[in-house]
Amino acid sequence: MEQICWFNEIGIGDVERVGGKNASLGEMYQQLGSQGVRVPNGFATTADAFREFLRVNDLETVIDQTLADFDPEDIDDLHDRARRVRRAIMSAELQPSLVEAITRAYRALSEEAGLDDVDVAVRSSATAEDLPEASFAGQQETYLMIRGEDQVIDSVRRCFASLYTTRAVSYRHDMGLGGDAVALSACVQRMVRSDSASSGVLFTLDTESGARNVVYLTSTWGLGENIVQGRVIPDSFYVHKECLRAGFAPVVGRTLGAKEFTMAFDKSSHKITNEPTLPEKATTFSISDSEVLDLARWALVIEDHYSATRGVATPMDIEWAKDGKTNELFIVQARPETVHSRPRASSVTATYTLADSGTPLITGLAVGERIASGQVRRVDSPAEMSRVETGDVIVTEITDPDWEPILKRAAALVTERGGRTSHAAIVARELGIPAIVGVGPIGDQLADGTLVTVSCADGETGAVYAGHLLFDIDETDMSELPEVRTAININVGDPSVALKHSQLPVAGIGLARMEFIYAAHVGIHPLALTRRDSLAAGLRHQVDQRTAGYAHPEEFLVDRLAQGVGLLAAAFWPRPVVIRLSDFKSNEYASLLGGELFEPIEQNPMIGWRGASRYYHRDFAEGFVLELDAIRRVREVFGLTNLKVMVPFCRTPEEGDAVLEIMKDRGLERGQNGLEILVMAEVPSNVFCAPEFAERFDGFSIGSNDLTQLVLGVDRDSEAVASVFDERHIAVRRACEMLLSSAKQTNTPVGICGQAPSDYPEFAAFLVEHGIDSISVTPDALAKTFAAVSIAEESLRG
């Protein structure tokens, strides 16, 4: 009987022989090394060897009798039964033939490394794990930094026993797998010394939205168990797949994680320790952009190979590690992703929106894009499972696979630690419940038994509110949206929701506001960066704190804007994305850090120093060119040429010339590399001088809010005249008609990105009747806009 197999002897078709993890490692080791994918060598015990171990020790009878007719709802009883099975396995000896085979293979692996005893990882690989419909992630045990024949033998036996943990038995029962349907293979793999470097997890899709055009990577210092166990908030990165394939460097998202702990190997005790991360390391990225790109390229190779092998697109869940001694990167595990890869039961999408408002009790990383209410149940360990009732909001420090039975009862989950690839996040997605992870110390902010509402419906930040807040669930069957000739786009202000909204059947983004990205990702006035040395000491210190890690303050702004804009463009690639240049008013710029030093006090900022008039002005131009540098980086370094630029509040054609000249000087020339530059139509002069503006720009986008304000002479910020403000007024509609008529004569496209079509479907219909080319609305107005446009187009045809 075959006792062990080396990685070069097994492949993806050997799941029944060596389990899913080992079959995958062998497949990559054999097939992908020539394409640069580096996998540490190792060997696997066979499923037959495991079954023989059970047979010769008469353990099959013990297992069958102990687990017969268990009640999956009686967790305490199941826990006791599983413990008795594991105790029986640990009391048994591995058969001599298996011991001899493991010993011989371990010696060969040590010789290959040029060592007497090589450090290895001993990991469990079940014959039904890592399947598209059953991940078994973390159900069995892993043992790291194992050295010496005796430790390897003992760790293999412990892996065998871990097939019968409470969580594993419960999971197999839920998956409909009988007691003898799953066997265990142990993987003995050369250890990557990531304890002195970094490691992490990556997915070949976005873990929240399921968008498949990005690679999502997480990283932390030391061993990657801290990420999987949810003990740290890791660094995270997004890489755009298609631009990466085309040879660009599209790291379009980068977030510095807290990385609270570092799991490493203590040489003196020869044990794994988990100590607080040194401050200087916690505040720096644990992996470089170039390494992120290398791993992303490997991820595409792995995804392409598995997709070709299985005959269907197969997003992957991959673990990686960097060796601190050699600085080499390795792939240590790869399996099909199991949440978003499942076929959708229907084309209905549900959008959750809070109807009530409140002050958050606590915030963290959102997982799940849902909202739920329930009573808080503070739980410190799975031993307290009996306290949890169905529909409770579980609040705890972290979770691990032992929590799986209890989490099935939860309406929502809140953890103090962890990131979006932690166990808590993965299980929450599988169960379809909202989770907020990495909230930090909760203290008494969420008292046991109190009623709360958990909302993950507003982008990357989730919030817990006191009481039961009302919320709406808007369900739309995307398959039933009518086909229309007019391009329907959406307005997106927050890059963190871009990947989610990219799943909608829209033509692209009609409006992304640069100032929203400024406020969320930068928060500093641009001149406080370009003129840092002139700042007072206290303010200069604040700027330095926020820009730590960047060689120059200006690079901070360019990088952060490029990240935000780049994620928007990547999410919707190759569909067009229109970024409107910053349109802060002077009072809004003043609210940024350092802004009060550089902004005038205006009586009516709404019609003051804003938009195009700032870009070429001697008192602001040096800050504006940084904005242009960010856009150029998105298009040229990231390769996202689907990005278009829009100039707001451009009062005269001559102002347009001045802005276009600055853009050209900064490497953004209209028509070069397909660049299109649009102009907002929001000032009456844009309507009256439409032919002149059409000579300079590639299209118009009606800003209905400002156009209404200036046509009717209504201050949008004044409550006294608020009743007069109406985008549907005949004067506003005539202005739109004039623009559309003039633009047709010059074949200049016209769209609208103002609020009116979102609020009033009849206004959208009016625009269609007069030949609008595109309409951009907020996502919640998408269904009614499609309906209104369809009716209007049908009326025109009739």
C-alpha cells in the first residue's frame, strides 16, 4: 500500500488520494514552476495510510459508536464526543510502515535543504476539502516550525486527530458527508521562514462584492496565522487584473493595517510566539508594491491554470509567505474560492439602506453589505455557545473554526480584531450575515443584552447603532431591466463601494467627484503640502504625521488621489469613468487641515472662487497640478485609460483654454492616448456659448443643481428661498433644450450627472425626448430611471 507521495507525484486529480490541499500543492509544484510560481517542496501521507491507521487500531468502531446519532444542536454533547474520539486517536500508534515512510521522506527533505533536520510545516488535508462547494477552511489543524523525526510523527498523528474536532464533525454533518466519507492526509512541507518577514492571503476577486477584475491581497509581519485567525488588521492591496496582464503596475488600492501582533519563532524556546508589533513596523507596509505585483502575477497564473483544468472560471483563495532569510516569495496553499464562485440563485440584487439615523456606538471594517438588528451577546469562547440564541448579535474578540456551530445562530457578528480575510469575515460571507471586524477594544460600548443595529451597507466602514433602526431593502431583478438606447451611468462618490456597484448593468460612471476622494483619502489642503516649510511648527507636525512614510508631502497627495481614482476606474474597466476635477468651495477647502491659511473668506462661496477659476490662478495652481499628476498616474502607470476628466464651473471659453493649457503642460493633452476632457454645463454661459465650448471639449455634462441655482437665481444653501429651487422649472428645461439643440449641431455628446434624474424620473424622460446621450444617476434610482427612459424612448418610436 502506498504510504506517502511527493509533490511531484500528485496533482489536482488526486483529491481522494491525498486531500484537496495536497493535491493543489502538487499540481502547482509540477505544473506552474516553469511559469515562475514558487512552491516549497514536500510530501503527503495518503488517505489509504490514514484508513489503515484507523483499521489496525480498531478506531473505526470507536468513532462510529461515539458519534452515532449525535444531535448537531447539542453542542456540549458533540464537543464531549469529539474529544473522546481525538483522545483515542492520540493514544494509538502509527503503523510501522507509515512511520518508516515518513521518516525516510523527512530525511530526504532535510538532505535537499542541506540540513540535518529541516524545519517543516505539518498541515491537514482532507479528501473533501477545497472543493468549490465545500472549503473546509481551517477545519483541521496546522503545526508550524516542526523539526526532527519524532516531532514530525507526532504532528502527523495530531493532524489525524483533528479530523474529529467539534467544528470539523459539525461542518461535515452540515455538508451531508457521512462519518467515513472523508479521510485525512498530512502534508509535510518545507517551512518558509516568514516569521522573520511577512505573509498573507490573496484572492483573485474582491471578497466583498465578488467582482472578478481585481486581485485582493492582505499582508502582515510574521506568520500568516494572525490574518487567518483574525488577530490583526492586515495591510491590504487591490491590483487590477487586465492592466497587470498588459504590463502596467496597477496597484489601485493600498491600505495600511494596524498589524497589532507579529507571530514568530523563538529560537531559545523553539516555540511560536505572538508579540505586539514594534511601532515602527506597525506603521510601515509589510510588503512592497513590487512584491504585491509579483504575487498578483502568480495569482493570475494559478487562476488561469485551475480555470483551464476545470473548464470553468475559478477564482482562487491563495496563501503566500516571504522567506526572511532568502527574501523569496512562495505560494503555500491555493484552493477555489467558495462564496462568490457559487452560481447565483437569481439575478435579484438587494440593496440595504438605513431609514433611521443615529450616532454609531462603534465602527470597523464592513463585511457583507447588509443590515441586521438583534440583542448583543458578548461571548468570549465557544464554551459559551449555550448563551447564544438565534438572532443574537455576537460580539467577541476574534473567532476561529471552533466557532462555526455558534455563528450559524447569529444575525450579525462584531469582532475586536481581524480583517476582511479573517475567519470571522469568511464565515460571515458564507452564512450571509453582516459582520464588522477590527473595531478595536469594545469595552462597555456594547452591553450584553442590549438591542443594536449592525449596518454594513455604506461602503468599507460598518457601524453599530443603539436600538432597532428601521432599514429598507430594495430588491431589483436585473434581468428584468428594459433595454434602452440612452446610456445609463451611475454617480459614485466613495471608491470603497465601486467594486460593488460595478456589478450593476450600467454603461459606466458618469460622475465621480474628486473632492470626495480628497476629503476621505487626503484631508489636507494641497498648499499645506506644497508649502509645508512655511507652516507653523504645530501644524507642520500634524502634516508630517499624516504623510509619514512618503518621501515628499506632495507624493502623499498624488498617491492617495491616484489610489481612490484608480480603484473607481479599475472597478468599471473598460467602461468609461468620468472624474470631475475638484470642486470644493473656499469654505470647504478651508475645512481641510491647514486650509484656513490659504482660503479667502467669501460671502457666497457657491458662486465664488471655485472650479476652473482656481486651477490656473497663481494662488492655487501649484496644488492643482498635483491633482493632474494623480490622474496621469492612473492612466499611464496603472494603464486605466478608460478614465475621462471633467472640468467643473468653467465660466468662459477662455477659462477653458487656460485649464487645458495647464493640463497639456502636465502631460494630459486632449486626444493623447485616447484622453477625453469634458466640461460641466452648469453655468448659463455654458449654454449660451455652447458652440465655443464644443470646440474645446469632448462633451458636456449637465450639472442640474448649479444650473438651476444660476438660472433661477436661487442660493442652494438658503432655506428662505428653498421652495423656489426646482430643476423641473420651465426656465431650467429651456436651458437644457438650448444646450442639447446646440450640441447636436456640432455632434458633441451631452449627458447629465446632476441630481434631477435621480429624484424625478419625469425629468429623465424629458431629457430623452430632447436627445440626451447619457444619464447618470445614483444607484438607488437605477431601476426607476431605466423604466422612465424606456417609456420615453418607446413614446418617441411611437
